[in-house]
Amino acid sequence: MCLANDEWIHLYPESTITHLSRTHSDHSPLLLNMGSPSNSQMKAFRVEFMWLSHQDFPNLITDSFMDCPNITVATSEFENRARNWNKLIFGNIFAKKKHLLARLSGIQKFANYPTSSFLHGLDANFLKEFNHVLTLETEFWKLKSIIFLASRRGLQL
């Protein structure tokens, strides 16, 4: 259950509440989506800390900086490769999380779930992957909070 007053609803008219699948408790969590402001400018490029956990990332760095005539070209090459790699290989952790929650929910709702060792094994595998994605998400939000706090203090990271 969620509560909001008229002022809050006026400030966040595009907000939604979604009931999520339970993963670690007998309670179902709620997801509050407050909408996103439209921004037509290209996002500033930042290396995401969570990328360091991927086995292919060191090769991306090496390949980007090898055989480049100068640091400016190499940095630009790295940025282009990293953006594409993030989109095609690493992927969106929020989409992965949503997909894993849907899979967990589907397994848990299956009629044979309580007695099926196969379904329990599948559930355990998805839960392990889900926990890894949660760790990545935690790192993502830690970095975002540091950037936000720095910007509030007038610092540029």
C-alpha cells in the first residue's frame, strides 16, 4: 500500500507503483517509478564501476588504446567502444533484473513448484543471478549518489 497527498501527486504526475515478485521474504516489494525527465542531450560518458566485474572489460580497454596515434583519439575510441559494448554485451541491469523477476515469478506460480526439484533448482539459479544483478545495481546507485552529492556541493566529478 502506498499513500500520497495532492501536492506530491501534482509534483509527480507520471509516477506508478508496481507490485514485484517476492525474492527474499514472504512480502512482495513495491516499485515506485516517478517517471523520468525528458533530456534530448547526449549523456555524459562515465565508466561504470560495475563494468569492472565483467571479464571482457579489460580487453576493451586494451584494444581501444592500442595502436592509436594519440591519447585524444584513443580516449574517443574507448568511449565509442564502451558505449557499444555496454549496449550489446554488458546490457541493461534494470532490464536484466526485470526479466529475472518475471522468470522467478513464473516458476513460483507454477502448480508443481512445491514438489518439483527441477523447478527449485531453476529457481535457485535465477535467484543467484538475480543477487548478482542486485550487487551490480547497488554499485550503480552508490556511484550515482556520490555524483549527485558532489553536484549539490558544486563539485564536478
